[in-house]
Amino acid sequence: MSRFDNIFEYDNNLDGRGLKVGIVMSRFNLPVCEGLLSACVAELKRLGVADDDMRIANVPGALEIPLVLQSMAQSGRYDALVALGAVIRGDTYHFEVVSNDACRAIMEVQLHTGIPIANGLLTCDTDEQAEVRMQPKGSDCAQAAIEMANLKKALAQ
């Protein structure tokens, strides 16, 4: 339904049936990342993505996520991708470097390949913050990936 008369508006489509989704998960801060992954996969399934249409790749840390996303995007086998990881602030500047560079690179992969990427890289001050955010963020990423894959297909028609 359009909000304006005589103006076409694309619908938000969360139907995941037939969509192929790749997930790249960091193993650093593993309990949080596993929580993100479990929420993401559960939501993808709820939205209709078949088990056979999902692939999960694990990487050591957040800075390795963009390279694997790029490989997956360039393969032409995926309608959307999801990046999952957790960077928790420590006592050094390393937090800012990892957070900023990983997020920037994820965005670059998305823009250069044209494959939607839901960014589920948590950047939190504490473990407790990350634990509170992991389930909602994992689910949100699944929804964003499906919605963007469907919107991209609709825009091409």
C-alpha cells in the first residue's frame, strides 16, 4: 500500500523462500557471536529460508570478515550476506581500529559487489552490553538481509 496517491512505493518483503544467504561469523568473543548466529539462523528459517540455502563461514576475528564476504559476494551464489561479530572495548586503541576498519570494509564490499550485507558487527563497551544485544541484532540482521535481497530484485524488474 502506498502512502501517496499516484506514487509507486516498493513493499517491504520479508519472504525468504528461495533466497540464498551467506553468513560470515567471527570466532573472537565466541559466546556472543554464537548468540548472534543462533538468532540470525532462527529468524532466517522463520522467514522461509531453507537450510540448504544457507552457508556459514567462520573467521578468526572481525577484520577477516570483509575478505570472506567479498569472496562470497563475487561467487554469484548469494542473494544476501550477513556479517556477525563482536568487538568489545578494551584498554587500548585497538577497539576503534578494528571497529572502524571492519565496518568500513563491510560497507565497501556491499557497494562494490551490489550484494546486500546486513552488518551484525556489535561494537560494545562491555561483555554485558554485547550479551543483551546479541539476540535482537542477530534477528534484525536476518530481516535486513531478506528485505534488501527482495528490494534489490524488485528494483531490477
